[in-house]
Amino acid sequence: MEPEHASALSVSPQSTSSTRQARRHAIAFILLIGTVSLFADMTYEGARAIAGPFLGSLGASALVVGFVAGFGELLGYALRVVSGRLADRTGRYWGGIFLGYAVNLFSVPLLALAPGVGTAAALMIAERTGRAIRSPLRDAILSHAATSTGQGWGFGLHEALDQTGATIGPLLVAFILWQHDGYRTGFALLLIPACIAMGLVLAAARQYPSPRDMAPLSRPVIGTGFSRTFWMYCLAGGLIGAGYTDFALVAYHFGEAGVIAPTWIPLFYAVAMLTAGLGALALGRLFDRFGIVVVLGAGMVASLATPLLFLGGFTAALAGMVLWGLGMGAQDSVLKAALGTLVPLDRRATGYGTYDMTRGIAWFLGSLLLGFLYDRSITAVVVVSVAVQLLAGPVLYQVMRRHAGELSSTPEAGEEHQ
């Protein structure tokens, strides 16, 4: 006769079947949300590739272009903590996601009707605002689903689909410009992927009304604030963001220095987006196997993009865009995947919103500094950019050590990380 405790040591076939079903359910959800992001990125990244030149064609100065881009990003990140906290308190994610996507996406085709700089600038800022409303909510529900797949793989798969759209959008706009159809035609045609994305959001909300149910395991909430490890991680993300050169400055340098022809700029951006997507998949797998050390390594490699972009010719610039895209892929996949292991389930949207706000403010301030330095010394831009990004290394190392200790001492956290 079998000992009574033998059943406790065996794996129940029913439990294994349930786990597999939960994983398939989560993968289907991630694929659906990733497809939403594919068409959404096709819309607003296609617009982003020509936003600066379009404002210039309306008579905007370089200062206005810089302000619109910088203020839009600042507002787009600062509002995320508000939308994230509201979603966590109410438990209602889909309403905010739908509103955010609607504002984010439909602001783009309306640019085709903008009569002047003021209207165009307002629509560009509105697009960033919509993204701010829905981003932390989407990241939170993705984190819930990724509990069953591995945080790195889940965010990596989503980012790969996301960057597929970010690659197609600029290529589509570049083709339209090559056909001499103009900026307004490009914005108008982006209404098509915008409508497809909104339709898929409605389908996702109907099919998965409660995404939080896909994450049954979580760490208990202790106290009312985030841990010190979380805030150190925000600091690291802020340093990476502050040192990262915005594509607007990169494109401006390409034009000023004559590194590449203007028609090549959207193509270079597409190369970066393609690299981001492919890199996110690989980095996600590595993260699930090795943990936060992958975030550290990706950040250090990506810091080499700036000298290639600003100090070299055509070939170096192309290599720099590949590394720049790898860094963006890491920031939108493994950096967010790691964050999902640092924040309790019931505070995910607030955690992502807080992190995004910190990183966004740092990105804005860093962009202002790098833009100021560019008018005085390109070498200074390179030195400061690389140095600030490298400062994130020791912080991430401390996060890695502290987090390893937390996982070993908190069984629930270890289960979720797996």
C-alpha cells in the first residue's frame, strides 16, 4: 500500500493541465494585446517619423519643434502615475485603456486637417497624453498575464509585436513621401491602422474582462509605500533615460552634419524599431533565465550607441541605430519585466506609472541638457550621454543584489518570479 503522504509529493495531472491551460490563455491574451500595439505603433510611430518636418513645413522654429516634442513627452510620462493609481484603486482598467488609445490614435489622422502650428502642436501633445493614460494600465495587465509565461518572455513577445508596427509605420510614411504625396496624406492614411487597433481593444476587453485573474500568485502588500529596491530601480531607469539621446536630436544631427540623406532618416528609424523588436524577444528569454543582470548588460551595451551616432559616418550611424534600437527594446521589455517582479499585484499600475513618470522627467531633463550641449560641443554630448547611462550600472547591481535577497526570503515572490 502506498504511503499516505506520497500523493503530496507527486504532481497532479489535473494541476499540470490547469497550468498549461493558464499559460495558453495568457499567451493568447499577450498576442491579442501585442497586435493592438502593432497597429497602434504603426499609427503614432509613423507620425513621429515626420512630426518634426511637418511642423517645420507649417512655419515652426526649431525651438517650437523641440518644445512640442519635449513637453509632450514630459506630460505623457508625468500623467502615468495618476492613471495608474486610479486604475489600481478602482480595479477598472479597460475604461482607461480605451480612452487612452482613442485619444492617442485619433489625434494622428486629425493632423492631416491641422491648419497651423498651434493646432498641430496641440494634437501632438494630445497624442502623448492619450498614451500616458493607457500605458501603465496596459503594462499592468500584461504583467498579470506574464505571470504564467515568464515576465521576460511575456513582455518580450509583446514588444516584438509592438516594434513590428513601429517598423512598418515609418516605412509606410517613407513610401508615401517617396511618392510625393506629402505629410497630410501620410497622416490621413494612418487612420486605417488606428481604427483596426481600436477594434481590437474592444475585442480584448470583451474577451478578457478581468485580466488580473490571470495572475493568481503575488507578493503580499507590506506597508503603504514601495520598497527601497523599487525606488533604486526607478533611479536606474531615470539615469538610463536621462542619458539616452532622443531620436529627434539624432535625426537633427543627421540632417545638420549631412551624415545621411533626409529620405534615409525614416528608414534608419525603421531599422532601430526592427532591432528593438527582435532584441526584446531574445532579451526576454535571457531575463527569465538569468534575471536582472540581463537588464544591466543590455543597458551598458546600448550606451555605445551615442558615439557611433554622433561621431561617425554612414556605416557608424547605421550601427549606432542598431544599438539605439536594442536599448529601446530593452527599456520597453526587460526593464518593465523586471519591474513586474518588484511591485505587488494590487499596485502594478501605480508602480508602472510611477516608474514611467520618473523615467519621463529624467528623459526630458536629459534631452534639454543634451540639446544645449549639442550647440556647443558634439563631443560633450557623447561624453555626458555615455557617462550618465553608465552611472545606472552600479545602481542596477545593487538592485540585483537586494532583489535576490528578497526573493530568497519571500516564497510568494519567488513563485511569481518563476
